[in-house]
Amino acid sequence: MSEQKKTTLPTGFGGSYETNPKDRLSLDELVTQTPSATYFMRVSGDNAGARIEDGDIAVVDRSLNPQPDDIVVAIIDSELVLRQYSLKGNIVELYRDDDFPSETMDKEEFEIWGVVTYTLTNHRATKK
């Protein structure tokens, strides 16, 4: 088995980010592939199937074409919603929380607003 270079830090930071400025992370550079087509949207409601919770921030890229199992922002009844995307032939199926599609329609009648590339979750309870 060949030795692989580690590129992640599983349990700590070690101090390199404090001592070497070129190693610092930029959230904009990390999550934005196409700046002119990228939007940050706060999620309202939960989508357990996608592990997205109320208050999370979704990073949405409007320049991407959806692939199977992508989380997308779709326009349903003039409302933006988060769904998991599936394409079977010319039929789009959108899934919310379970194994049954919440919406099914012909690809030509369906509008994808964008593809979710990242989500940001607040892991600290906040006071309302």
C-alpha cells in the first residue's frame, strides 16, 4: 500500500494557520466556483434527507446543471424550495425527506433555480 499525503486535520489545527498566512482558509474561495452566479441563502424549515436544518445557509450556484442526487433549489408553485434531484428519462423527480418523490414532472415544465454546493450549519445554540 502506498503512503498517502494527509490533506485534512481530523481533530485539531496544530498552529500552522496562526504561523503561516498563506495556509489560511478563505470561505469565499472554498465555496465559490462562479462568483457571479453564487448566492448564499438562509434555509427555512428542515430537510432531513439532505441533512439541512432550519437556519442553515445554503451556497447555491446558478451556473451548474444538476446531477443525480444533487440538492437543488427548484421553483415549485412560484416558491423556491430545496429538494434532492433525480432524472429518469425525461421525468424530473424531486425528493424531500423520504423514498417517495414530493414532485414529479416533465423536464421541459420544470425550472431549477440553482444547485446547492455547500451548506453552513450553526453548531452552537443561539438565543432567539
